[in-house]
Amino acid sequence: MSRVIKTLLAFGLGLAPLAAQADPAAMRDVLKRSCTGDYFEFCGDHAPGGPEVEACFRTNMKNLSSACASAITAFKREQKVKRVSEAN
């Protein structure tokens, strides 16, 4: 997971599919709505925003709610599109 996801965890995470080139604030909102419960259930013993939380979400990806897993997947996809776009 990226640094942005760590930041989102600090605010409490949430999920929903994101459109390509989505507004960063909108992505934060989606992650917050979709993943907050998953954070507390699976990763709440780790400080928000730390590398441990990122590793915890990776480890628990199959256990996360479908909304949270989808939001994380969409976020990663968006980040990949953004990197490719910036490289060109």
C-alpha cells in the first residue's frame, strides 16, 4: 500500500470504487467510509499511518470487507495510472 493509504488510515479508512484520475480528497473519503471498520477489526492494534498498518492490510486483504478491498484495489489502480501518466 502507498503512503496515501497510510495517511487515509490516520483519518480512518473507507472504501468504494474510484474513477480514474479521481480527486485525492474523494479517494480519502471513499477509503475512510469503506475501510474504517476493517482497520479496527484487523489492524487497530497498529498506529494509524504506520508501515505496520500497511502490512496488516496486505496480510488481511482476503479477510477485508468487499467494499474495503475494492477501494484499496481501485486506489492502487489509480496510483498506477497516475504514475504512468506522469512518466509520459
